[in-house]
Amino acid sequence: MKFIKDVTEHPIVQGMTVVILILSYVLDAYDKQEYFTWAAGVIAVFIVLVGFLVYRQRKLYKQEILPIPIVINIDSDESARYVLKKLFDQLEKNSKLKNLQMNLKRYRNIVEDDLIFTYSGDLYDKDRIISFMQIIKYQIKKIKENTPNKVEFHLAYYKRPAFGIFLGYVFSEEDVVVYQKNPDKDYFDKVAQTENRNYKTSVNRYQKFNKILLKEDETNENLLLGIEASSHKLNFNADGLNHFQNIILLEAKHRGTIGVDEDWIQYVREIFTVLNEEQTKYKHITIAHCMPESIAVLLGMAVGNYWSLEITQYDQGIYKTVMNTNSLKCYF
């Protein structure tokens, strides 16, 4: 019955229905009823072709991996709807995914508002941030429950990297394709795919970062891990960071913007390796960073609830604490 409904509600079939009604009236008015059977046959052929098209689309949306774009905007003026449209445009370049946005609505009842999450206001209201993350978790769970396909989320997140770490926790059990905003072009680039979970495996040597011990006090149990993976640099003398007696800096060997063709997963694996090593030596670890949002999301996926890490966010000359990575643990 759902197949018949999809066929009858198809724009072409609805248009043909209008045509045949008008045609029957015209033929009757001019006493040319003998042409009606011929015209009805032509229209029937079109309806059969539409039925075949609908059948193929329904088959695709039942059996294959279904890509679903998700846009998350925290504290940015850039329109999330515009970004979502760009993601759909990129995905629909694949001939099998033509009209993806329309077909998600038609066959899976997934509409634009189900795929956009925007947060504005107090960035340090812990309860409000957790509630925001819960809404996202609920929605992606709802999408999966209503979709028989294997779902692959295509995630475009911007603008605050610190919150990307917590978003990574939210998506840690999902298959995700991660996108990064291209500063020179008007779209998001695909930079990583997480299906094999290789972002949380340790490395034997550092290819992307130089690991630098800046300060050490063996009597102190607190460590500041600085991550520099962008054109910006950390200010360890700023309020929020200047009290640490143990500081390790991961400084990207390639300064500036990370290229689209680079191995973004490798950056995360090296950060994961350092955390894995240092968490046995220190009771508390704080992360200060200047890195792309996508690296932050992938790092959140890797960290999960393994360790208790305090995450900071640079804000008008001060490094402020957002919250601890374990803050989400009891909510999901």
C-alpha cells in the first residue's frame, strides 16, 4: 500500500491525472471520445515508468547505506540551513543519491529541521550544553530507529572546537563522515571517515606533531596538554593556563591550515597516544587547544569516557573551562 501511495503522490502521476481529466473533458466537448483510449494508454505508460522509478528508489532506501547530513552550529552567525543545502548538493552529485533531500522526506519522513542543531547563548552554562547534546543524541537515535538502512551520518560542525570534543562523545557509536569548513571556499570538505574506529589506536612514532615538554614539576599531579594544529598559537601566560607547573605541547609539524588531503585521523591518533601515556602519570589533565573543529570531533570520539579531561575554550584573552569530558557519561 505504501508503494501505491508513493506512486500516486509522485508529481508526474499527479500531473498526468490532471491532464487526463482535462483531456477527457475536451474530447467529450468535441465529440472525439475515440482518441481517449489512445491518450489513456500513453498516460498509463508514463505511470508504469514512474512506478518503476519509485520501485528503484524504494529499493535503494531500504537496502544500502543511507547517508544523512547533520549540521551543528554553536555560536556562529553562518546559516545552518545554507550549510545543510551545501551538504545535500555534495551528496547528490552521486547519481544514486539524486534528490536525496526530497527522498529522505518521502520515504523516511526526515525533514530539514530534523538535521539542524543550533546553539547560541551562554557557552559555559553546563546544564544547557548537556541538554543540547541530549537533544542531538535523541534525534540521531530516532532517525536510526525509523530507518531500516545502515545509517552513515555526514557531520558538518562549526564554530567552537571545545564543544566539538563533546559532540564526538555523542557520535562515538555512529558511523560518521566528518566535514571541515574550507576557509577559502564556500563549502565544507570531507576530511575523515570513522567506520573502522582507527582513530583510537596508539602510534609508535609522531608524524604530525612534535611533542615538547615545556614545564615539569614531579610533585604536581596536574598536567596541561596544549594542542596546536592550526595557524594560531596558544598563550600559556594567559589567565586560565598560567598556573600549570606541568605542560606538554603537541605542535603540528606543518604550521597553518591542515590540507584536505592529509590524514586527519593520524592527528587524532597521536593526541590519543599522548593522553594514553600521560594519564598514568597525572591525576588531572586539562586540554588547551587551537585546532580545527573536525579534529576536535574526532578526538571526542576517541576519548569517549575513557578519561576525565577538563576542556578549555579561548575566550577574549582568557582560557575558560567548558566542562569535563565525563560530564556526559551519566546522561547517555
